[in-house]
Amino acid sequence: MFTEKFFELILDFEDCWKVDKIDVNSLRQEVDIFIKYIGVAGIDPNTNGLCPIYDHRESRRWRHLDVLQYKTFINCKIPRVTDQEGKVKTMRVPWADNGERHTYLFECHTIDLLKATKNQTKTSELLRVGFNVVNRIIHLSVVRGLERRPADVAYEHLSIDEKSFKKGHHYITVVSSPIAGCVLDVSENRDSKACKEVLERVVSKRHRDKVKTVSVDMWKPFLTTSQELFPMVNIVHDRFHLMKYLNDAVDKVRRREVKKHEELKNTKYVLLKNTANLTDKQFIKFQHIKDANYQVSKAWTVKENFRDLFGTQSSNEAFSLFMKWVIDSTKTNIHEIAKVVDMFNNHLKGVCNALVETFSNAMAERLNGKIQEVKACGKGYRTFANFRSAILFFNGGLSLYPQHSW
């Protein structure tokens, strides 16, 4: 059976904290460990100075790591001390934060399980605790991690993206670092106010002129807010979104022409996939379409010609090659392509920067996929606060664990 000496050995608290009693409830499969403070004086929680003990609080209970199949709890009447000014203060305990009802080791174990499951409900079931306990640990860990993150970082490159939050047109704004590969912060909605709020939290006022590039799609609130806050910024339109606009245009042409040419049926992915990834059967279809005099063949060529512009060495060269691409694309007289060309022309600087800069929203899109995984595992989030904490917990690159050994 469990003994006081056994728990003193495995708990290994400071000498002034001793295991006083063990209470085992075999029906409920619970173990209660009662800790007693045996020091003649207490420690002021603010100054760490020795102070006389005033009294002891009512017994408090903390959830600890399980012992075998038994749920384990630590119980203690925490001493209160009288400081030099005569104020009464509650001492700190070495196994938990004041105000919490779980130990440091239990919190560490919960964080490990959350990282493994990415699901708060499953984690709470495995730990045999309420959902609210796990949810609180997520919030506490994120607050702690954000406090530990360097407060005055000079970011040179940022990515701004959006992510759907609830059904309907509910979005969040996600700011990430393409260098660190992590989410810096998020805000609710995707309007100018939300974008400004999150960027001001991420980048301090004294470092706003250090931001060199912001990778972003063509969403106007993101563009105007970035240019307003960062005077030296180069807007770089995301390559993924630029190619998506062209892919969508190619597919619209295919859907229009399939009514006249039956051979274009079931060829959507033949035209959108990378040619290196096509199966033998798909490649034969692709070659036939490419060699035919279809508008979709010309649209596909326009898309691929634009893809070849990425990696241009200078802004002047990018501008020259882009304008040549515009002229050639316009000559096709395909109205779906003409719409995309007009859109790119209206965002000329950002598009040309995308042809030169190596920074893009590729990392942001990967993070977007990870955020979707968190959302799917959690089967959605009812409140933005919970969604934000989950995003930063799993993708914020934060230091989440308690620093204490207990």
C-alpha cells in the first residue's frame, strides 16, 4: 500500500514540506496526499524574506499526476505570513501556481497530450478531468508563452492571410513570420480595424520602419493597413494567390468550351496539375488539348508563361517581362484571361515584387493548413478567444511549459 515515505521520495519537495498523511479511496480510485509545512518561519512571496507565520488557510486540493490507475491529488493548508509592514500574505507552494487547482507536472503532462492529440475533448477524457481544466491550461500556456516571447522584435518580413472562423462570412486575420515559420498573432474579422489591431500588437512603433516586405493577397484592407503602418514596406503579392487567379481563369475557359468540345470533359485536373505529376493517361489527354487550337490551350500557355517569370533578378527586369506578358496575354482575346490581366495591372508593384522577392505566403499557406487541422480536430470553435488560444498554442512557436520543476 502507498506510504508517506514512498511519496516523500517521489515528490521530493523542499525539506520544509513533508508528507503528513495518505488517504486512499479504492472505490473512487483516488489517492489524496496531505502535505504539511514544518518550517518555523515562512517566506514572503514578494521579497523571499523570512517572516513569522500568521496562520494556515483552509485545506486546498490540486490534481497531480496519476499513481498507477489512481487519480492523485495533493492537499495542503498553506501557511500565511506577516511581512515587515504587517500585511498578511499567502506563501507560495513549490508544486503549483497560486490560484490554480493543478500541479506543474500535471500541466506539463496535459500540454504533451494536447500536442499529441490536438484535441481538447480527447485530452480531457484521457486525463479524466473536465473540458474546462484542459481549456484553461491552453489559455494559461499561451499567456505565459506570449509573455516570454521577446517584446521588441524587429521583423523584416511578415505575411498576412485570412482564415474562415465560423459558417458564413466569418474570418480571422492571421499574421505570421515566414522566417520563423510560426503564427505571431491573430485578430477577429478581416477588416482594416482588425488588421491594424493585430499588426500593432506584433510590431512595436519604434520598429515599424524596419519592416521590408509584407506578403499578402489583394484584399484591400490588408494592403492599405500595411502601407499605412509600415512606411518602408514593399508589398509582395502572394505567388500562390496569383497562380490561383490564373488557374481559375483557365478552368472557366474550359467550362465554357466543354459545351462545344466533348473531349474537354473530365479534364479539369489535367490542365491544373503540374505536368510532371500527370499519369500516362492524363498526359496523353493533356498533349492532345495543348496541340489543339482551343482557347483553353492558349489560356494554359498564358498561365505557364506567367509562372516562368518567377525568380526574375531585378525590379526593372520584372517590370519589362511582365509588360511583355501583358501584351502577349491580351492578344489571345480571351475575356477570362483579360480580367486577370487587368487585376494584375491594378496591383502592378505588388505583382512585380512577387516576381523578384523570394518571400511569399507559402509558409502562411502551410500554417493555414495547420490551423484548419486544429479547427477540424476541435470540430470548430464557438468563441474567437478559444480559437486564438488554440492557434497560438499549436502554431505560435511559444514556450508553453511551466519553468518550475514542480
